[in-house]
Amino acid sequence: MNYNKTKSTRRFTFGINRNTTAKKAGSNTVTIATNPESGRYSYGGTSVTMTVREAKAFKSFLDAELSSFDSDDSPVSI
């Protein structure tokens, strides 16, 4: 069974593609792509694709590191 879902914001498009019957490595992917914009953070045409397993590890990292921030949507400095 195939599952495809996307969510777009002004600067990014997030997508997930899953195939529950596929056995091939890399058939279940998560993509983060920048949308064309002349803004400060994003330039069109850039994307990151990762496996669902890698995306879960990334989510775990974000949950752990961002849990200490207030919910005021302040940008994180790196």
C-alpha cells in the first residue's frame, strides 16, 4: 500500500512517501525542499531526502534539543 503526503509552508515543502509492501532499501523516504523565494533563509531548488528511519532519528534529535525552548517561535542560533 502506498502512502504519499505533503505539507507546504511559505519557505518549505515537506513530503513523505511510504510503500508498505516494498522491500527495497530507500523506498520509504522523507523530503524537505525549499520553495523559490527571495527570502533570508531559503533558495528554490534545494532539497534533502532521507529514509524514514533517518527522519525518525532527526525528529528525536529535534524533540530533545528544542524541548528546552519557550514556545515563542524564536529562531535557533547555530
